[in-house]
Amino acid sequence: MQPDYKLDLVCPAGSLPALKSAVDNGADCVYMGFRDDTNARNFTGLNFDKASAQAGVTYAHGKGAQVLLALNTYPHSQGWSRWQKAIDQAAEIGIDAIILADPSLMQYAMKTHPHVHLHLSVQGSATNYEAINFYHEHFGIRRAVLPRVLSFAQVEELAAHTPVELEL
């Protein structure tokens, strides 16, 4: 019996050369972050400015791959505009989906850029289908990145009770 799920290879890309290598070697999707505190992997020498992100999106789309942007940190009150700007830039450069943890950012993205798909970040820590379905119903989440603590049986239980794609 064939499984009723589809597998995609989703790879991290910390730079434009890494993105190109992942796509050239079979990645269906790559995820990246901007060079600031909107992304949890904000390390020196990694990540993208707007120009390199645009080049990455153009390259990946030209090869049939998708690009996801990780905006997976929680905004500070005084820095809210940085996170809004990151969402706006993601929409502008043609990102396929934004990976978010903060519900206020989900709401902003959903209202401001309804064509951009939203994914729930692992930092959102959804470990039950009720939580995943909540994010789907209220914010249109299409995929949830699951915490590593879940067993395969727990993942199967989630999959049986949600229309949301699950990423492991």
C-alpha cells in the first residue's frame, strides 16, 4: 500500500552559494533568514540581505524550487517595524512562504500580504493538532514545523487530525 503523504526535501541556506548548492542537488525547498534579529540563526557571515535574497528566489524559482523565509523570532516592542519590514520585503521579492512563530506577525502578514503562504515555526511549539488547527483557522497556516520531541506515533496522530502539512 502506498503512503498517503508526499515527501519534500527542505534544506537550510545560510548564503547564496549554499542555496544554489541545495537547489542544484535536489532540494524541493530552501529556507533562509535575513541578516538581523528577525531570524533565530542570526550569525556573523550567514543569511541574506534583500539583494541576495532576491537573487536566491530568482535562482530557486528558475530551477523549480521554493524559497521559505524564517522570521522565527518574537519582535520587541521597539523593534516591531523591523519585523513588519521583513514581511513586506519577503512578499516583495516573491518568497513562497514565511515561517513565523509570533501570532501578531501572522496576523500582520495575513492581512497585509494575503497571497503569501504562512508556516508555523518550530518555535511556535505546536505539539497537538488542536494548536495546529487553531493557527490554520485563525491565520491560514499551511504547514507546521513540528518540535523534535514528538514520536512518530504522535506525528501520525497529528496528521490524522489536521489538514495542515507537517514538516519534520
